[in-house]
Amino acid sequence: MATTGQGDSAPAVALEGVGRAYGERVALREITFALPAGATVAVFGANGAGKTTLLRILAGLLRPHAGTARVLGAELPREAFRARGRIGLLGHEPMLYRDLTVRENLRFHARLHGVALARIEELVAQVGLAARADEPVRTLSRGMTQRAAICRAALHAPELLLLDEPLANLDPGGAAAVQPLIGRGAGPARVLISHDAEQGLAEADHVLGLRGGRQAIWAPVADVALAEVRRLYA
Amino acid sequence: MRATVAALVRKDLRLELRAFESLPAMLMFSVSTFVLFHFGLDRGSLAGDLAAGVLWVTLLLAAVLGMNRLFVAEREQGGFDGFLMAPVDRTALFVAKALLLFGFLVAVELVAIPAFVVLLLEPGPGQALPELLAVLVLADVGIAVVGTLVGALGVQTRARDLIVPLIALPLLVPVVIAAAEASTPLFEAGGADAFPWRWLLVLGLYDAVFGLLAYAVFDFLLEE
């Protein structure tokens, strides 16, 4: 049997004193936590707390300026190449070309990731986009665009999903349709940014609270009260 | 890497065919510049070094328009992030964009060179056409390589429209000099006999040096 060399209990994400600044402004400082494989951490914090910066560091798109970050056993940024293709990112932007159709966008990403094109049909059917998959992304509603972006993020069956408000713009039917791809029990470890405290807690195994770029909470979800999360936004 | 380059080129060609953002602008610019020279120089026709200078400066400035737009979709629509997270050789992006710019230049020249001949050139290239094609290909490779490198650099900045020409034009001076020197005798009667092969060699060397340089540094340009 093939092994990763990290063992089954190797954390999907392990951060030790991670910090990041933009010029003079410190966006993140001293972030330390370890997320087990297959687990979900819900990240809470007011606007500007550093959530998106954290997500981009984990995606390998930003370098940490302090501390050490390991994602899927790869130390970032030195070994980022080992994590490429194993992470799915769903950020603020859908990362889809507006003038291409949904199917063309997914084919392009499938080719980059070496994924069989048949997987695209599975995904668009799964999220209820099959009938609109040949329309340019710019003509789709926000909800439909979000479904397409979720297909893109889950296309290559990533081991780690980085999700920034994944259910934004989705109607209840859409939210239910994407659950098998990005929801709890989908398989991969998840870092989930949410402003909906109740929903985030329901989805999580661990809670990370950020305030002004600092780690205010890191605890198993059972140990975190809803009021404590809400105070992060006060 | 070939499959990645093919996927990127296919995607970019589709985007260009849907949005028509680069090629029509490059074409319109070059043809209208020749029209302006036709009337502005107040001469029935050009030959020799003046014709070569007008042709190459016009083509270079048209190419800058393409360079400016080369990475815009990647920047504005999240293409960079998607590409950087994929398990592919990052040099594929450079090769694909350089091929695209080279293709745009060839497409522009298919229209612009006949327009140049009709509006300005006397005598026409005639028998010197094979030599002119060799100059065009080598110069286009140099422009595409440097243009892709500078386009990738410029798109990271807010002043993209300013940065790209400011960096690209000085870097491409050797291409203009060599291409114009090589073309000058071709635009004179019986010029093919006196074709200066050494300028073709200069263009080839330029392409090789900047090709290697781009291969070495492109990965770093994609890093934040």
C-alpha cells in the first residue's frame, strides 16, 4: 500500500507562529494550530481580521513572513509544489473566465489537473448546472456562478478545501446540491470561512477565531460557545 | 508541458475570439499608422531605410498593445490563482502566452504588410519576399518573448499601460535596429542580392538570449 510518509494522523494543516504583513500593516500574527486530516475548521472574524490572508497562505498564493506553515505535509513556500493540485480554493472571486462557458472553464481546469473530462458532466449534473453549462459565465446569476465555481474547486477531488463563504448567493436548493462536493462528510479537510456563526459551528470540528490578525480562539467546536464567536464581530 | 501549453493557448484563443480585445486593436493601429504616414510624410512612396523604419516602428508599437492585454484575463478573472495552484510546469504559461503573441503578430502582419506595400512601399518586396519572411519570423519571436516577459511584469502593477511600453520599448531597440537594417536592402530595387545576413544572425542571437533569460526568470515573476 502506498503511504505518504506522514502517517494517517498527519495534520492536513499545521501552522506554527505564522505571520504576514502588507508593507507596514500586519494582517496576521502568531497563528498556531493543527487541523487533522478530514476535519473542518470554521474561521470566524470581522472584516479585516486576516481570514482571506490565511486562506491565501494555505493555498500557496501568499508567502508567510513569519513562522512555519505545513499544508498536506508540504512546507510552504519551499515545498509548495508538493501541495499543488491537492488543494481546492473557493474564494471571493469564482476564478472562472467570464467569456467562456461553464463547460469550457471546467475543461480548461480539468486539463491543468489531468482530470478526466467525464468528471465535468458528473459535477454539473450534481449542482444542477447541466442545462446552463454551455452558457458564458458572464450571463449567469451569482448563484449559478457560485455553483460553477464550486465545481471548479472540487473538480480534482482535492484533499484540502479552502472555502470562503461557500454558500454565498446560493438558494436552499443550491446549498443542498453542493453539499456532497464541499459539505461536511465530503471527505477532504476543510478550512471554512463563515460570517454565519451558527451555520459555521454546525459545520466545524474546530473553531479558529481571528481578531485584528491575532488568534483569539482555537478550540474544538464543543468547547466554543456561540456568544464567544459573536463577540469576535463586536 | 505540451498538453498544458495547448490547453492555455486554446483557452486564450477562445477568449480572444469571444471578446476581440487585442487583435483588432493591433490591426487597426498598424493600418491606420500606415495611412497617417502615407498622408503625413507627403510622399508618394517610401523605399530603403525610411520604409524599413516606418514598418518596424509601427509593428513594434502595435505589438505593445497586445503585450498590455496578454495577462489581463489571468489577473482580473482569477486565472493566475487557478494556474498557480495546478500541478503543472509554470513555464507552460510563458510558452503559451509567447505563442499567442507571436500568432497575433503574424495575423497582424498578414494584413498590415500588404497595406504597407500598397500605401507606402515603392518598389514592392518582389523577389525578396523569402528574406523578408525570415526577418519577420525572427523579429516576431524576439518581440513575443520579451513582450510576454514584460506583460507578466506589467500586469502585477497598477500602472500596466505605462509600465509595459516603458520597459518593453528599450529592451526591443536591438530588434528594431536589426530588423530595420536587414529589411532596408529588401525595400530597394534588387535588394535581395545584397541581403545582410549578419543582421539575421543578430536577431537569432537576441531571440536565443532572451528566450533563455525568460525561461530562467518567468517562474519568479509569477510569485507574489
